[in-house]
Amino acid sequence: MTAMPMGARPDPTMEEGDAAADLYIEEARVAAYLQRIGAAHPGRPDAAHLRELQFAHVRTVPFENLGVHAGEQIELDARSLVDKIAKGRRGGICYESNGAFAALLATLGYRVSLLSARVFVGDGFCAPFDHLVLRVDTDGSWLVDVGFGRQIEFPLNLDERGEQPGHDGAYRIADAPEGDLDVYCDGELQYRVESRPRALTDFATACWWHTHAPQAHFTQNLVCSLPTDAGRVTLSGQRLIITEGGKRWSTDLAEDAALAAYRDHFGILLDRLPRVRAPRSAQD
């Protein structure tokens, strides 16, 4: 597949399954994004470069929900999502990270589809649009997910039913009813993916719920997390959690030290610590 020229608008006759028109971004935003994640321009949209781009994103863009408690509104459009990551040097939840990464890939010439997924929570699946993942078609078909809590570092082959080893575990894709696919990690079901391509706007209601509803996980907790060569580093408010070689250390930090930890571990510059903010309906 030939890469689309930077900043070009997509052909409105593109078939369903190609990246939607509203995913394309300008060349300057692509350059800023690549600089942010420390990746070179891929030159061609193939599977090898997709793997490199995903790894670079996951190792530099944290999974975080700080904006939920700072009163920030998530704008589900490609430019806003990319600007938060590339210019604001922030991370985000699934709708933000996977939405922005989809925009980058689409503009680089990859064929990208946005897919709805339902996270498995132990006694069943969450509602549709609970999670956003990507299907990328190049040298085969790949599941790409840079916005899940554990941040999958490499694309998963959608046609493979055996184990696919990753840095954080062994993944497996299994067929599910109605053409859906189940994603497992180390034998534990993570989520179920639908096959129908969606638009960013289709996720707006679920995104609002996750960032405003009093019973939503993201409104009750603070998280900022990145995988490392040895394991993972996570900051939840003022609690720093380091995982290395299967061992876990937890330390409560003073305010100044916590601000420094956001800067040093995640590259996030804050003038004050984020605090869990109760949703408005919970305050009534």
C-alpha cells in the first residue's frame, strides 16, 4: 500500500475499513508525534515499522487519567488527541491514546479501523464501546492496542490462534460468538473485540461515562503508568509503585517528590499534584 502524502486529505470514496476521513492530520502534527515518541518516519507502512511505532509509543506515552481530575474535557477529534500527546507531552486513556495513534498510522498510510471492545471484569463483559482498539491491515491483519491499562507493546496477529509472546505476558486470540474475538493474556481473558469498524464519535458516550460517572473507575482513582525494560513504573497520586522482575515496591512520596516523579518517570510537568475529584453527581 502506498503511503498517503503528508497533510493530504483522504479520498471520500475510500471503502469502509480504510481509515475514516476525520483521522488524518497535518504533516507538522505527524512530525511532532514522531519526535514525541522518539521514532523515525517509517518511510513505508509495513508490519515491521508498525511494530517499531507501537513499541515507541507504549514506552513513552503513559496510560494516565490525570485530566479527569483536572477538569479537562476529552475532545474526540484527531487533532486534539494528537496535540495532547505530541505537544502537551501527556498520555491518556484508551480513547485518547488509541485515537491519537490511529491518526498517526492513518496519515502515514496504514489502513486503520477503530473497533469497539468490551473489557472482561471477572463476572462478565462491560458495555459496548467500553474500550477502543485498532485493526491495522498491512502484511496481514493486526490488533493494535496502545491504550489498555497494561499497554500491549507489539501488534497481535489477528490470524494467529496460538500464543504470541510479549514483554508483559503471552497473548492469545480466540474466536468468539458472532464473529467477535477474545484476547487473552497468560490465559486470562482481557476483552472481547467486535469486527465492525467504528468512528471516533461512536465512542463519545462511553468516554463521557468513564470520565464523569461517579461509579466509573477513572473518576475514583488516579493512575499514571509506563512499562519499562525491567517491569513497570506507576504513580497513583503520591504513591510510587515500581515492578521489576516480578517484585513490587511501593513508596508514599512527599508532594515535591511526587511532582518530581511525574517529571522524571513520565515527562509530565505539573505545577501542582492532581487530586481525586468526586464527580458532580456524587457531590450532590
